[in-house]
Amino acid sequence: MTAKPIVQPITTINTIETSSVCDNFCQYCPAKDQHKHRKVGFMDLDIFAAALQWVQLYADRGTQRELNLFGVGEPMLNPNIVEMVRLARIALPDHLPVHLNTNGNIFTEELAWKLKDAGITEIDVTGHNPHATAKTIRILKKVGIPGRVSFDPVLQPNNWAGQVDWFEPEYSYPCPWLHRGQVMVMSDGSVTRCCIDAFAKGILSHVLYNLDLIDETPFELCESCHQTVPQASRE
């Protein structure tokens, strides 16, 4: 008897990639190379609205847990990010969080107040640049938006399943994407298996199609990822 990789229907849009471009060029991040593998840019409001329809459906079913409005890029670069937060907050029940992260490069107090008024729940800061990180932490404290600061490339490094030349991870845990049936909507509306998939190798469908007909399954990056593939019961 052998264990089989788990296969799950899509049950939640965990992440909507509002931007797949970034104003950093970090050695440890695949964002700088995404344009070699897929079309990059800002998600437009029509695609965003289509993605939110699925979010609302999964929320009605009770399987939507949260919504992250970032992917492999800097979401604050999208000129519609405040409106996207507002629309996401309307689409989700109040108890489900709407989450952003930022490198802080262009973050301002004015933008923070707009995002708070739009209904953002939390903004995390990725610590790539000391000045931008310190500035953004202070803005978030002043405005009263909670969040965390991540120094993962130093403290918990990984090589994005072999997509970047960086340190091998020294940790692993069960993949929540496969286990929960959660997916990411990329900036062009393509639906991929997880947030690790910077180069669009695991595309399942598109938000304009019927996601209820699609199952989430392991793909090539699962073999080299620090997250382990959940196994179905043995037969």
C-alpha cells in the first residue's frame, strides 16, 4: 500500500496578486525574473472584480479564511490598491481579514490613512531596506494599522523551491495550499496552485472560468519546496 498525494477541490482564494512587479531587485526573490516567464503588471479592476466573485462564493460556503492582496510583487505600486481594499472589504464578512504587505519604499502616511479608511485589517512589512522598513513601521504605529515585520530572507531563508540562488531552507512544514485547497490569482487572472509559483508553472485555470470544475494537485515545484505535500489515506 502506498500513500497518494492529496487532491483537493478549490475551496478558497487565499491570495490575489494585485501587482507582479516590484521596485526592488533582491537576490533572494524571484520577482526580478518573473518577466522572463510570464506577463507581469498590475491587476486591473475587472479581473479583480471577477476574482472577488469567487471569494464571495467561498465566503458564503464558509471555506474562505482570509484574503491577501499581494503576490510576488509590491502591491503599493498598483494605483488602484486603495479601491481594491475597499472592494475586498465589501466582499468579505467582517470577521475575515484583508491583508497586505509592503517593502515600504513608497509607503506614506497619507496612503496608510486611505488604506485604513478602506478597511484594511493588517499590513506586514518586509525588511529589505532599513530606512524604508523603519519609516513604514512608524507610519503604521501612528495610523493604528497592525502588522508584522519579516526578515525571512535572513532568519528563515529559502530558495523559492529552487527558483532563486539563495540558502536552502532548514525547516519544512505541510503545505497549507494543497491541504486546504487554497489558490492564488495572479495579476493577469490566471489561477495558480500557490504563492511560491513566481514563474507560472502551476496554472490551473483563470478567474473567468468555472473553478468548481478544477481540483488542486501537486506540481513540479512541490518536489523541491520546503513545504511538504500532504498525503491522502493509504489504500
